[in-house]
Amino acid sequence: MGPGRQLAPTEAAVLGLLAYGESSGYDLKRAVDRSVGYFWGPAKSRIYTVLPRLVELGYATRRDVVQRNRPNKQVYRITRAGRAAIREWLSEPSGPTPDRNPLLLKVFFGDQADPETVLEHVRARRAQAEQLKRELDELDRAACEGDDADYPALTRVYGREWAEAMIRWANHVERELTHSRTPKSSRK
Amino acid sequence: MGPGRQLAPTEAAVLGLLAYGESSGYDLKRAVDRSVGYFWGPAKSRIYTVLPRLVELGYATRRDVVQRNRPNKQVYRITRAGRAAIREWLSEPSGPTPDRNPLLLKVFFGDQADPETVLEHVRARRAQAEQLKRELDELDRAACEGDDADYPALTRVYGREWAEAMIRWANHVERELTHSRTPKSSRK
DNA sequence: ACCACCATGTAACAGGTTACATGATTAA
DNA sequence: TTAATCATGTAACCTGTTACATGGTGGT
């Protein structure tokens, strides 16, 4: 038994979903897209790579399901060790923020291009944020289960908060970069 | 001359900083930390790896600087092709959002641990956000140059907006998860 | 006839991290 | 004497991506 090097995020995501019931790689890919997809969206190939790994580690078992009229499946089921592994992972601190924002990099060096270029990037990102809000509304409607602590709902609230911050910022950038070519430092 | 496969973010960051004047890997590491560090912070080894690459691509030149009383340097200077490469990179759309938020993953699966665990993560993140705000204030004070379009300042505004969204969200989570163990769905 | 969905995987590559290795000078 | 700063790099590893490969079934 692996004494326990800790879980990578995708491993944790897959294992976490597996905790709600056994499923195949194909199923998991869809489950990911419909749940954690907007803040953790691995390629399907990654899911298929991760699953045998989890079996190796003793965190899941694999079972062959024969089907007629469609391809057979490999169905995975979480083990007790697997559940322990998630709890373990959940209790470890997640490293600092995930920095890494290529858009900001482009804005930072914006003086090496013309303002229009930067504006396009920012507007595109704002459109994405608006799209995200719509998707979150969709998810809210689809979920709508709960009373007690609804954790997925909390992540949707985050998504919305993030999207709104993004939109506010985009508007700010637009104001700064368009009409007001006047020397002005309106530090908020 | 490389016809141009496009720049990776770290390459762009290094090249972008090089545009303000020649410098060594060591200098660049510090420049990164003091400028784009809070949204793009590569390890120093990455910087040292990237620099010779940029020379290979014809985007920078390297020059040996002999020093007394301290180690010699390799000093890099951006070329005309290098400047063109940044403009090129700036004009390309940056892919969607960088999803990838391990903290949210932990929150999402929060029901597989106890609420206290989740709260600790969220509080830790809020503390980081508050720290970031302080650092941004610091940077604002240090910068304070400009009239005309001040791009770095725009990225700091983003940082602040992000931090504040994070703090609001953390407070929300705290309210939801602490005293109110009551079945309630206060969809904002 | 064609496309979408079901279903699984491999191979090549990219982009990054940590840890290791070295060594002089200067300030406390 | 001990630690920080200056200074550069390599090696091993991890996590992830895209593109490729295959093939039956069911709806339009």
C-alpha cells in the first residue's frame, strides 16, 4: 500500500466524484464538466490516465462491465483507502494562490503595444466572465437541492464573485484606456 | 531566424522586462518578484533556462560582464526581433481563463470532511488576500510614476479587485458554515 | 450518407517545480 | 563565525495538453 504521497488535484477530483458512486472514465469526464469543470477541467486523456493510477494506489477498484449494442466499460469504485486519501488530501493546506495569469501579463506590458490590443483582450475576458455567470445560473437551477451546508453552491458563489470582480475591472480598464487619454491618476 | 512559434508566458515576461533595459538572470529574478511576481512568479531556474533559449531564437544577445569582488555576470539585451516577438505575443488572444483552482476543489468536496477543515482553508486564503492587498499598496507607493496609461497600475487594480472578491467570498463561506447550522438556503 | 454519442487509450511534447551543486564577499 | 547577497546553472520529476487511433450504434 502506498503509505501516501499526496494526491494531485486531478486525482483528488476524480476520487472525490467517485465517492458519490462508481462510474467509468467516460462518465467521470461528463461529471467533471457538469460540476467542478469551471475551476478544474482536465482533458479526458488525463482522466483515463489517472484512473489506473488510483487502482495501483489501492484507492479504487476496477470492474469490467460488458454491454450489448455499445462498447464495454471499465467501471471504477472507490475503496476505503480511497476515502481516507481524500480526507487526508482535504486536511492538507493548499499551497498559496495559483498566481499564473497570462492576461495580466499582457496588460502589464501593454505599453509595448497599442491600447486597442489590450482593450480587445480585456473585453474578451469580460465576455467570458459574463458567460461564466450565465453558466453558473444554469448550474444553480440544475442543483437547487439543498438546505444544509451545500458546498458546491459555495463554489458557485465564488465563481460569481470572481466574474463580477473581473467585469468591474474590465470596465475600469476600459474607462482608463479609451476616452481619457488625459494625464490623470485616478487612484481609486 | 525562428519564423516564430509563439512565446510561452515566462519567455514573454522575461523578454518584456528585458525591454526596459539589459540585465542578468539574477537581476531579472528580482525584477519579476517586484513587478509581475504576484500574478506570474517563475522559479529562478526557469529564468536561467529561458534566457539561453531567447538567445537561440534571436530575441536577445548575451554578453559576459567580468566583475571584481563578486561573480561574473551574463547580461542579456533584447534585440529588434525580440521586440517584434513581444508585440506579436501581445496581439495574440490569450486562451480562456486559467481555471485551475485547487482551493475550490477542496471546498467542493467539503462534505467529505468536517466544516472546520474547510473553514481553515478559506480563512487561510482570506489572510493571503489581505496580505496581497498590503503588498499592492506597497507597490503603489513604490511606483507612483504616472500620468498617461499606467499599465502596471491596471494590474494592481485587478489584484485588489480579486483580493476583495476573495475576502467577500470567504466571509460568505464563514457565515454559511459557522453558526448557521440551520437548514437555510440564502441564495444571494 | 453522415454525424453524434458511446468508450478507451497511447505518444509526443510543453512548461513548470524542487533539489542539488558551487563558491566568493560582506555585514552582524 | 555565521548568515545573507551575489551569481549561474543542471537533473530529475510532475502534471498536464494535443493529436492520434479505433470502432459500433442510432438518429436525421
